[in-house]
Amino acid sequence: MLWSIALFGVAAALAGIYLGLVNACDHLGRQIKTLEANRAELRKQVVNEERNWTMARSIVNMERLLVAHGIEMTFPQERNIVRLVATEPDEPAQYALRGAPPARD
């Protein structure tokens, strides 16, 4: 009789542990399913935003926006181009004089 009670107690403990593990696995499974659904939705949003960004920065769309806003863009004339001379790494930074016109070459 004593062995049967001990055996029943061990079986009940193992059953409780088993049910706890099953419950934890089911809970994790539901979380994984929810996170995968969120991931799929976010992936769709990323793809849509990439498509929208690609369309927004396309040449045709940029030209359409420039025309819509009345902006005309051309290349500058040669006399309006200012060329800067690169400084040597050991020289301090050279700043333009405040009152002097920019040097043109």
C-alpha cells in the first residue's frame, strides 16, 4: 500500500510536469505564430515603402515634380563654377576671407 501511494505521487508529479511543459510549448507556439504574422506584415510594409521610394526618386517622377513646381534646372555656366584646391593633410583648414570674392580659375 505504501509503495502504491509513492508510485501514485511520482506519477502525479510527472503528469504535472508534463502538463506544464505542454502548456509552455503551446504558449510559445502561439507567440511564434503571432510574431511570424507580424514579420510577414512588416515585410509587406517594407516592400511597399521600397517601391514607393523607388518610384518617388525616379527620373520621370522628379521631372514631373520639377515641372509641377515650376523649377527649371540647368548645368551652371563655366564662369560660375568655383574650384577649390585641396589642402595638404598637415596644413590647417583654410577658410574663405569674409569680404573677399571667391577665387575663380
